[in-house]
Amino acid sequence: MPIRQVSIFLENRLGRLSEVVSLLAKNSINIRALALADKADYGILRLIVNDTDRALEILRQELFSVNETPVLAVEVDDRPGGLAEVLAILVQNSINVEYMYAFVAKSGGKAVVVLRVEDLEKAERVLSYNERKLLREEEIQGL
């Protein structure tokens, strides 16, 4: 059960990141998780938000270069070794992680790791088989 991530390509210049988050705030879009990777001239802002469709629409209207990317959100025990266990399952099944980021859920005791993997369907099957909880988009949006 992939969730939808908003990926925004940003020029690496003063205030550009602020423009995006201010635009989302102005439109009552709540950011649940984010990651920012940068190069010399540009960055990629990856967001999980409470209303993906609306965020995409608003950003496109303002001419941001934006797309939707399917990712997995898996619950991880918020303790030393919790993430290592999930990654070991993926490695044992030859699933490469392209990138990831995490946040601690408000419900306590758990962290949520957002994963972009080479084989999304296989990763879903393997993680579910190993009794790892994959969160639905609605669950993430409600945190």
C-alpha cells in the first residue's frame, strides 16, 4: 500500500524553500514529513502532507516543478536497532533502498520510516510477511 509523496524541484536560492512551505501553510496543507536533498544549483524537497491532491494542484498552479512519487511508510520500533531490523529484512530479500527519511509518530513508541525502494511491490510483500506495519496514506495524514 504505497503512499503518495510530493516531490518538488527547487532552485537553490534564498527564500525558495520558504515560498513552498508558506504557500502550503496559506492553503491549510499540513506537512507530516519532509526531506530536502540539495546540489549546487537545485534541491529536491520531498513531502508527505495531509492533502496530497490539493498540494499538487496548488504547487502546479504556482508553476513549481512538482510530481507525485509512490513510497512506503513503515512503522519502526522507536528504539536502538528498530530501523536496522527493517533494513535487514529488505537486504535479505535483495531490495535496494534508493532513499529514506523518518519521523516519530505522535501515537508514541513508534517511528515512521518513508522508503523509496527499487521494487515497491516486493518490498510491500516482504515487509507484510515479516509482520511490519505499512501505513496507509489516510493513517499518515491523520497523525
